[in-house]
Amino acid sequence: MSLLFLFFILIGCETEKVPQEEPQIETGAQQMQTYLPVLEGKRVGLTVNHTSKIGDTHLVDTLIGRNISVVSVFGPEHGFRGQASDGEKIADDSTENYQIISLYGKKRKPSPEDLSGIDIMVFDIQDVGTRFYTYISTMHYVMEACAENDVQVIILDRPNPNGFYVDGPMREEGFESFVGMHPIPVVHGLTVGELAQMINNEGWLKNGAKCDLLIIPNKNYTHADRWHVPDSPSPNLPNNVSIGWYPTLCFFEGTKMSIGRGTHFPFQVIGYPDPSFGSFEFTPVSIEGVSKYPKFENELCFGLDLRQKPPPGQIDLSFIISFYEKFEDKESFFITSFNRLAGTDKLQEQIKNGWSESKIRSSWESDLAGYEVMRKKYLLYPDFE
């Protein structure tokens, strides 16, 4: 064989190299080999909803199929099955195999009686990475109750679809609520597992309690990843476009404007019953299990359609500033829930006083820098920087 012929063979081999596929992200729930041995022989409680799946099979069915003793299932806002509309109260229920207990409404925290027959509590719910999304508040109360009743908590972690940035005003003291339990920014840049560690170690549980916490992390995930949620996490976040716009548009829930509740594209539009607000038209209607009593029910609204506009990867204040400027009765534009969502009264005052978006954002910088120092202590995955 000539040297020249051998050279061409080697060159050909180089050009035929098969590119390596990126490893697939695996959720904590998929790491069954890690947590099943911990659950075997134990009485198990599950804080789950419709997103708690391994492939197409619900975690409850998976564990029962593996002979794990599931005693009780706890459901957050929208219920265990994810079919209750926003704010709808959900009654307790039971099946042949386990009890279903609602943690939304008057009771948001498991009682000692609820936990009396449980050795381990498993939390597995898809979050969207914002302070005002109530699943993390439910996680807080579950951790707190388990700490008080000597029940171990296992968090089956899931990627954060808005986990590639940190943004927004911090929740200040005096603005604590179910949509703002923790002194963190609106977009916190943590998975539920990372946030659980922060809650536990920063002393945010009642009386500084700590729960026995075990995190089952995602595999092959980084905070730079843009995770596409496979199942709608709640009735009014039907797709990944709505999830991307949620940190920006949720502020409008504290105003007179509609963000499309009562349509099939909530959190993807902005509007009001006045043609001066835009050329896009939509009419909210009552949709059972999604939005029973939407704002401006059966009224024609005019505004903006954001479905074809990529979410910005930060909170975009230009929309709320411009809609406030157009609104004639400025004293009634904001409603009482706005400051709870913002976690401060400063943002409302800044908008009323005509601050530019850049000036408002600069007012967050110092708080966000301090938060980032704390956040980095609890990261389980490579950061987005």
C-alpha cells in the first residue's frame, strides 16, 4: 500500500466522524435507582400534580406499581389533577389506595394529623421559576410541616424553564404573602431543589426549623439550558410561550388590564375594552377548569398579541409603562394585588412617577447583586454565566 493511498484513507476516516449527541436532560423523578431504595418499606406521602410524570406515567402510578406504600397525595393550587381554575378551592378526596388532601384554600400546610401515618414526603412538581408562582409556596409549607413532625422530605428536582436569568425587584419585608413568601427577586434563577436548600439553610421556615432534606438532582442540566416544559404546568400557562412571558405579564394581574384569561392564549396577550390600546382583538369567556370568571368576561378587548414575539429573557417593563401612560383614569390602573406581586410598593410608585425602564432596572441592581452571592451557595448545576 502506497503512503499516498494510506494518507487518503486516513483523511476519509477523519471526515466520516459521527458527531456526538448532546446528553439528554433527565429529571429527578427519572432517577428511580437513587430514591426507590429510600422509599422501600416506608409509608410515603406525595406532593404532586399532573406534571409529576416519568415519561407518560404519573409518579403515583409508577410508585404504586413498584410496591411503594403511598398513603396520601397532597395537591397544590389547581389540584392534584391540575384541572381547577385559578383561585378555585378544591375539596379533599380519596381513592381505594390513598387519601387526596388539598393544600390550597383555607389549609395550605399539612396538619400533624395529615402527616401522622407518613415516614417520607416526596415533592415533585414542575415550577416556572418566579416568586409569585404558588407551587414554591406550597413546597415551603410542606417542608415546614415535615420539619415540625420529623418527616423526611425528598425533592425530585426538575429544570427551571426560566432558570437562565435572575431579574426583578426583591420581595421586601412587609409584603409577605402566598405569592411572595421569600425575600428573593421575581425571577429567582433556581430549580425547586436549589430553592428548597435555600429555604432550609437561610432559616426561612417557621422558628428557623430545618427539615431532613434530600434532593434528587436533574442529570445533564445547566442553568444556560432553555428547558421546554413537556406538560402545561397550570391551566393558564398552556405552552412554553406563555411560560416565557409569564414573568413580564403577571404584573398586569395587579392592574385593570387583561392578559387573556378566558381565552385559549392566556399570558400571551394584553388588552382592555378600548380600541386605543391596540388593533388585536379578543373576547374573554368563562372556561371551566381554566378561568371560570375572567376579567372582562364577554367584553371585546383591544391590545397586543405576543404569541409570535420571542420572550425577552428578562422582565420587560415597557408594556406596563406604555399601558399605564395610555390609561386615562390613572388612579384606578393599579389594583391592590399589584404590590403583593411586585413584593414592594416601589415599582408602582416608580411607574406613576414616570421613571424609564432603564432607571427602574438600575434601582434593582444592588439588591440583585446581594441575592446572587446568596444564590451561588445553593446551585446544584453550572450557572448561566
